[in-house]
Amino acid sequence: MDTKNLLRKSGPYILAIVLFLVISVIYFSPVLEGKRLQSSDGAQFKGMSKEIVDYRNATGKEALWSNNMFSGMPAYLTSTIYSGELISKIQKSVTAISQPVMILTLSFSFFFMLCILLDMGVWTAFAASLAYGFMTFTFVVMVTGHLTKAHALTYTSLIVAGILLAFKKNKIGGSLMAAIGLSLMLSANHLQMTYYAAILSLVIGITYLIYAIREKTLPDFSKTAGLLLIAVLFAVGTNFSRLYTTYEYGKYSIRSQSELSLNNENKSSGLDKEYILDYSYDLGEAMTAFIPRFKGGGMSEPLTTSSETYKFLAEAQGADKAKKMVQSGMPMYWGSQPISGAPFYFGAVLCFLFVLGIFLVKGKDKWWLVAVFVFSLLLSLGKNFSFLTNIMLDYFPGYNKFRDVKNIIVIEQFSMALLGALAIKEVYQRKISSVEFMNGLKYAFGITGGLALIFAIIPGLAGSFSGSTDAQYLKMGYPQQFIDALIADRQSALRIDAFRSFIFVLLAAAGLWAYWNNKIKAQYAIILWVGLVAIDMWPIDKKYFNNDNFTSKKEVAVPFQEMPVDKEIKKDKDLYYRVLNLQNPMADARTSFFHKSIGGYHGAKMKRYNELYSYAIEPEMRSLISAFQKPESIDSAMALLPVINMLNTKYYIYDLNQPPLPNTHALGNAWFVKSAKVVDSADQEVTSMKNFDPKSTAIVNKSFDKGLGGFTSGSGEGEIKLTEYQPNDLKYEATVNSGSQLAVFSEIYYPKGWKSFIDGKETPHIQVDYVLRGLVIPAGKHQVEFKFEPSSYYLGNKVSLASSILLLLAIGGYLFYSFKMKN
């Protein structure tokens, strides 16, 4: 094939990809000014990863352990670079251009590729990809800072494209495409999205298996399935270091089963069920896919001066103040979730096309798409469809490791978008009869248009319009008339959006009817579809993710301003101590940005530390705060906080603009105890934390009894001092006056990687005081060292490197062979 002919054939595809990039840049136009996305979770990430990034920049090495949050935890799920993951390096070079721009472009482009592989025309695929890419889920999660979630989601289309290509046309080519898609998704590092993609892929496999049995093509199916399993192994291998360390740490994080039997009624082998199901959809929430403000919208929705809330506030507080209040946002959301930033709107046009697809599309692809839709919709209901949810939590491996079950709508929206695109393909390629088309159009319009019209006329069918925040506003002193005005505006919002959806359904149906009856040409029908998608989705997306969400590069790099309390604490030049912010410490990455924090911000905290916070740290904090009422008793109260003191909490933050409270009772980096109290269970360990003297006694679970080397009591005399500090390497000088003594180190115990040495000889340490490290040190002067050298990381990198090379060679070999055969 000559170059000119090749360009002519590939030109439309290249143009489509370029247009996707241009549209993405236009949407995120502040990036052209060098601005970056500013988000709350993005700022929190900067805080939690600060020590790791600083260490990497200073040394060129990976710390693998971070001490700046939760008193210390592995850095695997924060900001670790895995040198063996070559695919990840390729990916990061692409997203480094601009994450929001490239995430949206990839979302468009991979769905476009999928549509092309399903034999759609270029511009049909282009329009379908816009409809899929502009669903609000991607924009809502990006604006809150969950970029890895949005990024991982983009590869769903590539994985499915590979699977379908393998089953339909090219076993080896499709399997390699699925391998590279899964490898990229895993390196994007959001296992929840990968898990949902796996469920989607499993449904495809089951559907094709059923058809293979019916059509007696089981041997061919088995070959394809075998190649796809090899593809999975390749993809897992390229990310083995990341997956292995995550798996290893998972056994010690809050996503594993607790050793405690206290309050066990809500426990599972993963997260607590209440925590998992807190953000469950109900059927009303699910309707926001079709009618965006079916449940009011977000927690802070701007209103106009024609709203009932404005009228009430204007009468009570004046027009100017009322206008500012309603424009800044009102609590319009009235759904069953604790909070909601925005609805996950799929688009009225897309929902109509999905229903149309149910009537027009035939074959196995229709059925796996419908199955994915139904299954994911039911699972998104969580506690509101407990029968299926409990089966998944109890029997489906790994499902109980993820919270916010409504996120499974990502495969629901994918299935709806693809079935809608296949419906358009059937219509534009005229593969169906006029009777089939007209019946399908009539039913789809009747269902979607009728549903929208019903709620536009009778919005009261949706429910009471009363939200959980209403009671809070009444407690704050707002009158009932304010709540009544909000309820009226919520009802009005539903009516307006339902009518809006009806108009879009009407126009979409009219456009298809006009095309079918040769009233407009195909290209104009496509233009109409693109226009409807843009007009429908762009304003909704911009409402929740717009130019105001961008700021200067400098502000994003340094999201927290150094306050007087931080400057005062930094005057202390001790090598290593901790700080406790008394205001919501377990959801605070700000303190971690500047100091070694008792608290932090992370979705996978260490399980034992989280339990210690609930049973001991939090009660001690309350005790200290209550002492503020009598300032003269604060120092005495600090002396009665054994757990906080054993964590070497040298300073308390109570006001960012005031000096910190120094704690003279902090026990330091390490100390010798007089005795070890051996207990039988984790329950006894944690309950012992409430009334003990950590300076003289160490609580030890009987499973670590051997590590005491016979030590039960000693003089506790001697000195131990931290002399060198790195996140993954701690050195001490110890002097033991007589006999062997038990030293307690104010460091979090984690058995998978931390090694302890006395005078260069490895000497095992044990877990004491529920979360800390203990080490028996013989008499005399000694050098004691803790090094974090997790074999899972180093072995994993070797496997990842080898797998990456093999995958790249396989892809290169396949492309070379294909090119050679074609020529």
C-alpha cells in the first residue's frame, strides 16, 4: 500500500483523535495558561506524600516507608515508584502533559477504538465516544482529586476492545491488546476500577461461553479464553511489584479482618459493612443518570433570584445578601447518601439510545451489555438491595475491600453507552427492517420520553424532597419556612430537568426518524447527534468542573500555607518527633505536609493503628480537650495520656494562628521498660492501653513471647538515643547498664520489611504496646539500627521488569509478523 493511499484511509481516524485532543484542551482551557487542577483530595495527596517526594528528590531513592502520617506506614499506596514497571513509565510520559486533558482524550480515544473494532463508521464512533467521554462521573471524580480513578477508568474500553477482538476476529492480536489495556489500567493504580472492569470482563466471558455451548464452538472458545488468561498473566506480571506490595500490605490495613472481637457484629474479612455501604444508591439516585437533579443535585447548588429560597432570604435578610447566599450554593441534595457533590448524569440522549438498543440490537453483545447494566445497577443499590450485596460481600473474593459501592456504575454507564452506539450502528447501516426500527423507536421514546414527562408534570412522585441536612439547618436556627422554600426549589429543579430530558429525547428520536425516512442525510444526522450530546452534557459538566477549579502551578505544588504554629514547631531541631492536630486528625494531611503527624489522610490506614485511635487515642484527645476549660490543669492532663505520650507526641496543635502546646511528657524516640506484661489476645492488648504506664511496662501479645528471650522484668536503666534519621533507616546509640533490657521504640511495627540490627547483626524485634516495636538489648554499649528492606518490593521489580520486556517483545514480534504477512 503506497503512502498516499495509506494517508487517505487513515486520515479520518487521525482527524478524530486530533479532534478529541482539541475538545479536551478547549474544555480544560486554563492548562494553556500553565494552570493546574486544584482539588481537595489533590491537596491531601501532596500532604501525605510530602516526606516521600522530598526524600526521592534529595537522594534519588525510594523511601518505601513514610513517617509523616499515622505515626508511620508503608508508602506503597501513596507515592512509590516501581522501577521495573516499564509500561507505567510509558504511561506517565503521556499523562505528564496534562492529566485532565489526557484522561479525557484517552477516554474518548479508547472508546472510539472499541467502536471502530465493532465495525462502526468513523463519525458514528466519534459521536458515540463524545457521549461516553462527557458522562459526568469522570469530571466529578477528577475535580475532587481522584485522578487515578478517572485515569484507570479510561482503559476499560481498551480491555473490552481486546477481548471482543480476540473472540470475533483475531485471537492473538486481541489478547495482546487486552494485555496492554490491563497493564495500563493496573499501572494507573486504582484497584477498585480494575475490579469493576474484571466483573465486566467476566460477564462477557460467561455470555460468550453460553453461546459457545449453544453453537457447539467450545474448542474455539477455549483457545481464545486461554490466550486471554495468558494476557492477564502478562499484565499482572508487568505490575507485579505494585500488586505484590499492595497485597502484602492489605493484610495489615483496615481492608483486612480485625483480630479484635470487640464490637464484631459489623465486621467482615475486609472493611466494615457499614463503611462499605455508607454511599449506597437508591432507585431515585439511579434516576440521576437520566434526570440530573432528580435528587436535587449536589450539597451546594447555586440558585437564581427566581427561586423560592432567594425570595425567603431576600425578605428576611435583604436582596443583596440573599443573592450572594443563593449564588454561592444551597443544600439542594435530598438523597439517601451522607453527602453528594454532584449527580452522576449519563445524558438523556444516551439513555434513550440505550433503551433503543435493547429493542434493535441482536446477538451476544446485546446480552452481555444488558447483563452488565442490570448487575451493576443492582449492586450500586448496596444496602438498598442487600440480598445481592451480602452475597457479593460474603462470597465474592475481594469485593469487601472497596467502599462506596455506587462506584460500580462505571460499568453500568459503559454498557449503556456501548449498547446505545450499537443501536445507532444498526440504524445508520440500515441492518434492520422499517417495522423493527419504528417499533423500537416508538417503544424507546415511549419509555424514556414518557418517564421524563411524567416527572415533569407530577414531580411529587419522586418523594418528599426532604433532605438529611434539613434537620441540621433547623438546629442552627433557620425557620421552617426556609426548609419549605428549599423543598419547593428541589421540586422545581426536578420538574425543570425532567422536562429538559424530555426535550432531548424528543429531538434525538426526531433526528433518527428523519434520517430513516430520508429527510436528512447521514452526515447531518451525525452532526445533530454530536450537537445534542454537546448541548446536553457540556453545561452539566461545566457546572461541576470549570475554569474556577484551576489555579497556578505554584499554588498546586504548595497547597498549604505555613502558619504561625508550623513556624514555631519547626524551631525544634530534634531529629524526629510527632505532632497531633486536635481537630479531626484522622482526615488531616495538612499537618503531614509540615510535620510528622499522629494523624493523616489515607483510605488504607494500618488496621491496628486505626483501632488504637478508636479505643485509646481519641478518648485521650477528648480528655485533653476537656482540660482546656481549666488551663492550670492542662499539664497534669497531658501526663495522663499514655498512648499519645508513647507515640512521642511533642506538640499539640489547637489553633493554626497560635503557638503549639508543648508536651513535656512525650516519651521520646525510644526508652527502656522495667517489665513486660504478656496477654493472651488482641482484645486484652487494646484494652490494656487505657490504664498502663508505657514508660515502665510494655504490653506484649503471647504470640511474641519468644521474642522476649526470657525477659520479664529488669531495671529499666540505661540510655537509648536516636542518632540518624531517614524514613527507611533509623540509627540509635544504646547503653545498657546491667543485664538484658527491653527497649520500646516509638515506631510502628510492620513485619514485612523492617529489619533490626544490633552492632550490625540482624536481631529480630517484636510488636509491643499494640502498635510499637520492642527489642531486647544486651548489656553494654551498642549500635541499634532499623532498616526497611521489603523483599516484596525488590523481588516484585525484577518480575515486573522481566514481564514488561516479554510483553513489549511479544507486541513488537506480532506487529512485525503482521506487517510482513500483509506485504
